[in-house]
Amino acid sequence: METHSSRTLDRFGAVSGVAAVLLLLALFMVFPALPAPDKPIGTIARSATDDASALLRGAYVGTLMTGALVLFGASLAARLRRAEGPAGGWWIVALAGIGGTALGIVADAFVVTFVRAVGHGAAGASLWIGYGADHWIGTLLAVPLAVFLLGAGFGSRASGALPRWLSWLAIVLSVGFVVGAGSVTGDEVDGGFLGVVLFFAYIGLLVWIVGASVSMLRGPVGRSVSVETAATEALA
């Protein structure tokens, strides 16, 4: 019964991971975004009026994407917990990191608030508050993602919960996200060089999620065994 439940959770997490990737790609390729913050507030407000319906749908899809990502991460943390056993703790790091990404829903809420405010006649400098918060929350989400990938990488490297290449890729991406988050300190709207690092970190994250999801669908890796089980077998 326990094994069946674990496999169901793995499959659920894998489906959630693929869904998160597809929804994120849809956000990039299908739905419009508000103009960059180097544009006048009047231009941004006109975009919120002209593309109001699409922006609101995009905010909803973004919320669904965040929910799917959290489900994927929580399922992966559970997989790590089973593989590490009572002596392991990297799964807690991964769970804390993926929990932090739920802040992305706040960014989507700011988009909805901004679009609704413009639709109800709000204008002027006061609009910058909600708009700016949405823009930079999306960048700073790189830090909880880095924490999640750090826990997933070191945890799976120690326990074998994921293939070795996925473990190392997660560790490398965690560094990329930390470095890329530093793009908020620069004067460039696109983050300059650090913004490029962040962009490629997100591309790598999509590849990693798909790879991890496939691994979860296939079942436990051959080396994946909990510390408790290993100790029991050694004493037998």
C-alpha cells in the first residue's frame, strides 16, 4: 500500500511538473506582458487597457503555473524524504525553497490589481507601486528557486532519488539563479549580464523539470535506497 501510494505521488508530481513547464511556455509565447518599467506610466496604463482581458488570463495562467510548480516540488521533496530516510535532511531544504516560490501568486495578484485599477480610472504616479512590485517579484523569485534546486541537487546526489546528471544540473542552476537574482541591483531594465545569466537559468530549469518528471514517472532509481533500509540490510 505504501509503495503504491508513493508511486501515485511520484506520477502526480511528474504530471504537475510537465504542466508547470507548458504553462510557463504559454506565458512566454501566448500571453502579452505589461511593458518594461522604462516606459512612461501612461504607455503602460494604455497597454493595461488595450490588453486587459489577455493580461488577466495571463495572470490566471501564471497562478496555475505556480500551483503546479509547488505541487511538483512538494512531490519531489517527498521522494527525497523516502530516499534519504530519517538521517537525511536535504528534502527539508527543497521543500522550504519550493514553498517560497508561492510568492509568484502575489506577482500575479499585482497584475490583476494594476489592470483593474486602470480599468476603474486610476492614473498617475500611484500606479507605479503595484506595477513595480510585480516586475521585481518575478526576478527575486530566483532565490527560493535556488534554495529548492540546492536541496534537490544535494539530496538526490546523496540518495540517488534522481539520476546523477540531474543532481549536478540542479546544483549548477542554483548558483545561476543566485547570481541572476543580482540583476535587480543594476541600472539596466533587462538586468544586463546578470539578466542573461538569469534567463539561461530559467531555460535550464525547464529542462531540469522535464528530466526530473520523466525520472519520477519511471520509478525509483536503482541506487535510491533510504539510510534506514541500508542499515537494516547491512545488519541482516
